[in-house]
Amino acid sequence: MSFRNYSDEGIVLARKNYGEADRIIPIYTKNYGKLVFIAKGVRRLQSRKRGHIEIFTRIKFSAVKSKSMDILTEVETLDDFADIRKNLVKVSLAYYFMEVIGKITHEGEPHTEIYNLLVTYLNELGNTSRLKTLRKNFITELLINLGFWPKGKILPNPDGLLEEVLERSLSSVRVGKQMI
């Protein structure tokens, strides 16, 4: 990322209001890992970026480097996962996925396989009713891909290992554990 301007695709992990009209947006990108951006003026009604930076939306974006936080300049929605947004329980599981990725990954560490895993599980979430199994499989595959568990070995308690790795509990874990 030695260029001043750059583009990539990513999934919006969270958003936080900043100042009067801006938002801080962490995005898990395909090529750069987790990056945190500032979206200037996005809270204004006339902002064209406003609808594209919703949590768990897959986007294509352009950004410019700055001294503090990189600035989002252009955003285009690739997939808004509309099937998930129609079901409150699925939305809560998607938020859980975003929180887990946001807390277990570090800024600027690229893991293309984690990005692909996240896209795969969001697509699966829109088409399945076996949410508890999907959640456990997601955690297991994530921990294996990040090297916290050996591949091929059965993980008896994915939630316990995840909390041990994070050294804290997740705020949405209650929602994630109540899935049927």
C-alpha cells in the first residue's frame, strides 16, 4: 500500500459516528486485511456513500491515504445480503460474525482466506436454517485458518477456544449462542 490512492473490495465490520457528519468504518478487505477508514460527510442526507456502508455489506471501494486515518472516497455495493436482512435472527448472526472478525484480526494483516471464508458464510447464512451449526462451523474454520487449532482435529468447544483466544467475551455472544 505504498500508493496514495488505492482500491479493493471488502466487508463492512462496524461503524461509529464521528464528529457531526462523519463515520469511522472498519472494513475487512480482500487484499489488505482489516483497515479502518473515515467516511467524510456520510451522515448527511445527500451523501451518495450513505447506503453502501451498512454493516456486513460487501463493497468495492477507493480510498486515499492520510496522516491519521485513510479516507473513503468512493464506495459501490457488491452484495448487500438482502436474504439475511429479511430475518432478524440471521441479522444477529451476521453481526456476530462481524464482531468476531473485528476482534480476532489485527489491522493491516492480510488474510485472503479469511475474507473468502466470511463471504462464503454470509452467502450460506442467507440460504440455510441450520444457524447453530453454521455458527460453530464458522468459528472452527476461522480458528483453524488463523492457526489457533490444527486442521483435521475435532474442536469440541469452539466458543470456549474463541473466548480464550480473544481473552474477553463478545458482546453479541449471547445472540450467537441462542441460534437454533
